[in-house]
Amino acid sequence: MAQPEKTIEREKILQEFLDITLKEEHQTNPVPVLLLDRRANILSFTPSADELIKESWNGLLSEAKNIFEIIPTHMLELFNKNLKRAFLSFQIGEMTAETNTGKSLIIRISPFLSENGSNSIVQIFLEEADKDRIPEVAQAGKVLDSASIGIVVTSKDGKVLEHNEAACEMFGLETKEFAAVDYKELFVTTCGKLDSLLKNKNKLGGISGELSAIKKDGSYFPVKIHTSEEINQKGEVIKRTILQDISEEKEQEQALDRTLQTLRSLYENHPDAVYSLDLEGNFMHLNKSASRLIEATVEEMKGRSFIPLIPKENRIQLSENFQQASRGREVNYNTAFISRKGKKRLLNVSNFPIITNDRITGVYGIARDITESEAQKQEVYQSRKRLKNIMDRSLDMICTIDGDGKFVEVSTASRRILGYEPGELTGTPFLHYVLPEDKKITEDTGEAIANGTEITSFSNRYIKKDGG
């Protein structure tokens, strides 16, 4: 049985987490970190996090399902507040707590963005420190560098206070270069997007949206940005910014857009009538060729049934074909057709199901006008029929010969003249029946005719079936 999409997505996110927290450089001294979902359920954690929680509060992550089973009661309200800020505003939350060892435990809650940009999970970073040297989140290099996204902390005037390795890699800057840069210069401001975001700050004084960022080499790349203003422990206003490079996402969007434009162009400009019907047989859309065939605009036909366009004597069969397509089969057939203005045509139609999310939601149709081609076929048929009548009524033997010198059509006079039935001669080389001494003149005449020389008559002799 296939796994539900949500289960697959969660497993994918957990794997991303493990790839980050358990990478080779952390094997000897892994960062104490755990992963929570929106209900504070414990999804995963590093061994060092389990050990630190055990020392701090005599709790075991391995035995708890929810983090609130371990957090001391007096901390629950503040922890829950920071958890909500991480999920709803993409903010990094920080709090400190007393432990059984007499030291302080610094708890930092950071949003964890999966590859598709969702933030249904947060990372909890833990750090034990002496009370007299509790670092601020802006100084927590280990925490920042372990994050899966770019994190930058700046002062109110834009001075970079701290950043992580992911932010450096994103902009192609060294650590010293990043610390010295004017943060606003990292973004394109001429297009007005930054001004627009600044005018629409959220309740927490932050911004959220997409911007164009500038790498060290001058190239541009798209980023998702989430910022918030907070007061640090010194009473100073700081800005926390989370950055996600969405270049790959944008490239996929552009590729998809190009594909859709190509398909839309093929659909709209296809020489045959292309249309879609809902499961009730009503038009949902039709292209230009279909509009011309029906002699009505797209707007006029939307929501209308196709049945009135079909002669009454053909409607039962056509309805059966439509039902087959709506049940998943592909069908092809010819049918008579009457336009909105009464013009009668003959169509060759192909119907096949529209499938959306594994459900049949309608029927596609491609209709080709074969009125003229069928008329031409009938004309050729009638001409051949008239020629056969003439050949069969003639007292002389009349025949046609292909490029290989073989009989194609032979009149019934062959019975009387050569003693052969027409079918016996069809497909055989006519030279087989020519008298040997007349073959040369016959071949020369045939070659002359093939070269365009007009020859009205010549004489040669044939051998009858009885040898005469």
C-alpha cells in the first residue's frame, strides 16, 4: 500500500534534519538539537541533546512523546510563546532555564525550512553555560552554523552582528567580508520590492516576502526573506533575518511556465478542433479551430452541451462513445456534425479521459473535418466504378500496367481474347504473355511512353492460355 503524501513529506524532512545534525564533523561532538512538529511532539534528536536534558531536568527525550512532558512547569508559557513565534513569524526564539547542575540551559528555537519551503517543523538548539557568561543568540556561532538556512542578526542601523555559514555561502562572502558589509547592499533596491515590503511590515515590525539578492560576483539570485525586530537582553533593538535561496524553485517555475506556454500555444493554434467536456458533456474550453468549426465563440459555448451539434440519428452512438471515454477508454469514430449556423460536416473524432489527481474529471476531444477528403474518396470510388463498367462492357481487352510492368486492372474481355480470367493476369508481368519476337518493340515502346513520348498505337502479339 502506498504511503500517504504527508507521511512521505515528514520522512523526507526528518532525513534532511538527520543529514544536517549528524554530518561527519558533528560525530565526535554533535550539537544538542531536537526536532518538534507544530504540536510540540518530539520527532527526532541527537544523542547529546538526550544526555543534556537528562542532566538538566532528569528527563529523557527517548521516553517522552511531547516536549511539554519534560519542560519545567514554570517555563511552559514562555516556551510555548517562542514556539509559536518560530512557526508563525519565522523568528528565532531564545530563553534560559535553571538546571539541576547549577548552570543555565540556553534554549534556542529556530524554524526549519524543508526543500519545498514549508516550516511545519522547528529545531531546538540547546547549550549549557555558566550564568555569568550566557551568550545572546547573535553570538551563538555553533547554533547559527548548524541551521539549515541563512540566518543574519543585525543592529537597528543595519550593522551585521552575527551570521551563519549558510548565509556566507549564499552570498559568496567570507566571514570577515560579511561582518563588514552594509547589509542593505546585499539586496536589489531599484525595482521597488524592498520598499514595498518595508511599507507592509507585520505586527512584530518584520517583513516577509521575496527579493533579489546580490552575490559577491555581482550576479543576482532570488531569496525568501523573513525578518523581525526584537529587544535583546541589553534593551537594544535587533533584527533577525532568515534567508532561503529559491533559485532552483524559480528555475523550476520558469521551466514549468515555458512548458505551459508551449502547450497552450499548441492547444490554441492546433489545426484540428480541440476541446474539453465536463462529465455531463458540457464544453469547458475549446480552441480557435473548434470555435470556427462550431461557428460560435468560446464564451458562447462554455457550459453548453455538445449534443445539439449532432444529428438526431447519431446521438445515441455518440453518447455511448462519450460514456466510454468518461470511464477511462480512448475511442475514435466518424460522426455527422451540424454547426450552430446549420452547416453540415463529417468529422473524425478522438475522445480520451481527463485525469486529475488519479480521478477522471472530464473528456478531451480532437475533431478533424474530413468532409472534403471523404467527398474526394467518394469521387475516386465513383470514377473507378465508371471505368470498371466501361472496361467490362468493352469488346476489346483494356488493362492498366504499373511501373514494374505488371497488370493492375484487366477487363473481362481477357477471357475471350487470351483465355485468361482477369484475376489470373492481375499482378503478373505483361511481357510474359508477349510473343518473343515482339518483346523488343514492346519494351522500346514502353520506354518511349515512360519518357513522355506520345504514342497513339503500335502492334504486338500475345500468347493465349491454350498456346495459340
